[in-house]
Amino acid sequence: MDQGEACVVMVTAPNKEEAERLAVATLEARLAACVQIQAITSHYWWDGKITSDAEQLLLFKTLPTKFAALRDLITSLHSYDTPEIIQLPVTAGAEKYLGWIRRETGA
């Protein structure tokens, strides 16, 4: 796999149940090879004021070619009006791991 062919997509969810539902749905659709979930606290601007909330951070390991479908599925299932869905490029990695991402996403 050449550099830049993999990406990580960051998504936040309000609770563990929703995070797990998003992870399973995207894995079943083969839009990600792996999803990691971690509890976090987010501080952010919303409706003109600074807010903080406990959230779950999901890290999807996937391919850029899967991003649009992944984004659309997450958006359709997410409870937030404005879910965080951010694609980050992977510029380098272990070749064996990057190949595994490609195989598991059906690329």
C-alpha cells in the first residue's frame, strides 16, 4: 500500500452504546477494518458559549475511498445534529498493517 492510501476517521458520540452501535454498523458494512473507542471529555463552543461533555471518541481505520460511504452511514445513524466526522490521512505505517486495512475493507 502506498503512503496516503489509508486514513483515520475521528468521530465523537454521546455515550458508549451509540459508539458501539456506530462501530458495529460500519464494520459490518466493511467501511472500516478497525474501530477504537475511548472515553473522553470534550470542551467546545456551542450556541455561543463554551460547553463540556463526556463523550466517546471513535477512531475508524479505513481507506480514503471508503470515506464518503462511512460518513454517510455515520450521519444517518448518529444522534447529533452536527456530528464530528474528520478524516485524517495516514502518511506512513507498517506495510503489513496497512495491507490488513485494505483486505478488511474489501479494497
